[in-house]
Amino acid sequence: MFNFLLGAALLALGIVIVRFAQNIYNFTGAMDFVERWIRAGTPAFIRIVGVVLVIFGLGMMVGLWGWLTQPIADGVKSLGGGGLSR
């Protein structure tokens, strides 16, 4: 259940990043390391990060990467005191 909620949060964050990529770029400006390595520039990099978050969030929601995401979810759950597990 916790993986589903964490995946939904990542999915929502990724959608917001993709939707407002230009506004994020206007706020942060050009990133030197991105401009040096990615020909498309910083706005494209911001969109790529958003798409990766969407894919990762969907994978968490459907249990695609349980072997990878379960340790992450357990770590986050232990930070919160594990209140969701009874």
C-alpha cells in the first residue's frame, strides 16, 4: 500500500515538473553541467527528469520494480515511525 502511495506522489510530481518545465527553467536558469553535456539544454533536461519520475512512479504503483523500490519504501517508512504498518 505504501509503495502505491509513494508511486502516486512521484507520478504527480513528475506531471507537475513536465507541465511547468519552462517556469522551473525561468526560476533556476541554465544549469552549466546540463548545458555542457546535453545538447537540447536545461528545459529538455527538466522535462526528462519529469518523465523519468512519471515512469518510476507508475512502476511503483503497479509493483513493477518491487525488488528496487521496496528497500526505498522501507527506508522512508522507518523515517516516519512506521505508522502505516500494523
